[in-house]
Amino acid sequence: MRMDDQGESQNVEDVRGSSGGFRPIHGIGLGSIVLAIIGGIIFHVNPLQLLGLMSSDDASTQSAPQQPAQSPPATDPNAKFVSQVLKSTETVWTDAFQERGQTYTEPKLRLFRDSYPTACGQGSAAAGPFYCSQDRVIYLDLGFFDLMTRQLGAPGQFAHAYVIGHEVGHHVQNLLGILGKINAQRERSSEAQANALSVRLELQADCFAGVWANLSQKERGWRLESGDIESALNAASRIGDDTLQRQSRGVVVPETFTHGTSAQRVSWVKRGVSSGKIDSCDTFGAAQL
């Protein structure tokens, strides 16, 4: 993908000089399953136990301590890339919401390192990128991109852009009232039912990432090149619940899925890319995922 001449978002904050102690976060993160599996392998702990900590909902309402934030340095190419991708999502979703007679409120994206206090609890890089609905901030440790490339076999800028698009997708869910509604249902549900609802949330965020990829081409956005879509689909397939469980345990337990299978994630990203429409991403109305 080429973003050489693209503008940069003013909503990226750099707090990589701040850190704090660890306690579980209560946000939605693309990388939580990935890191849980890796942690399970390293520490010989059942990854599903780690996921029980990492994948909880946004129920916490505590205020996050204020930490100094600043704009990323202009000499940081990775931060610039993130800023350009976020700017593209802002343009796309602002227009998409206007077409629906609604207003899009831009999220912040906060670059941190290791750990950082959020309105959803203490965020940790070990949980991967995540969105906190309480402060409407996406949290990202840029080291996750290295993990995608070296350990997950998911390299490429568009694969990394897909991660940001997915987390912005959770913000879109929040603005549309979907996130709060589904989290309330999850609190009243059994563990298996709550997991099933979580899968539909995650697949919808995948689809919204695909919608953004489609619409960005029509908004003077970055230019797709050969292999870009394939790299995003590869990233989606690498982090399917079934693939990760099979790699770590040799056994797949569908009732414990929280993000969807590899095939489901690829399918919903494709659906968003093909349609470019929010309404095509109704995972909750779909009889089959």
C-alpha cells in the first residue's frame, strides 16, 4: 500500500514514556487471543484461563490517571504510518455516518509501551491492541506489528492497517450503540452464550475494517497494491480461534471461541471489502457466520 502523500491524524497521542503496573484490562482487543496462546505456550498455562482475564467486557467505569501525552515525533515512520491510517478511517467513517444522518466522533489512538492506565483498567502490551469504550481510545504498542511479522507470519503494511481498522471498527460499534447493547446482554448470559456474542462483535469489527478498506479508495485514500488484500486476509486467518487453539493445544473447543474461526474472520473481512456498506456487516442478524 502507498500512503506517501496522505495526511496525518491529529488524534494520535504518544505516551510511550509512561508506564504502570499490570492488572487485567477490560477492553476489546484484536491481539488478546494471540498473546494468550503465546503466553500459554511459554508459561505452560491454559490459554483459555488467560483469555478469561484478557477478553472481559468494558464494565469498568473507573477513571484513568492522567498521564502526559504528546504528538509522536515526526521522525518515527511507524507512528506516521499509524497517523495516516487513522486519518483515512476518520475521513471514511465521517462520510459514512453523514450518509446515515449521523455524526461520527473521532477516537483517539494512544501509542504506549509495555503498560498504561486506561479508563477500562491497566492496559498491557501483552493483550495486544485494544479499544476502550469508556474513554473512546484505541491503545497500541507498536511492538505488536513486529509480533505479527515475525511470530504470526502476517507481514505487510496493509495487514498492520487492518489491525487499526479492526479496532476503529469497535469504535464504530460503540457510536452505533451496538457495543453497549451486546455487552449488557453478555453480562446476563452464560459463559458459552457470552462467548458467542463476543464472536459476533469481533467478526463485525472485521467486516467494518473491510468496509473502510473499500471506501478509502473512493475518498482520495491510500492506494491498494497487488497482494494488499491478501495480506489482510492472511492476518485474519492467522488469528482465528480454531487455528490458535490447534497450534497451542492440538484440540479445538468451539464453545470457548471469542473471536471466530479463521474462515469466519476471512469471510467477514471479504464481505466488508466487497460491499463497502455498514449494513452488510450485520453479524447479529446472520443465521450462519
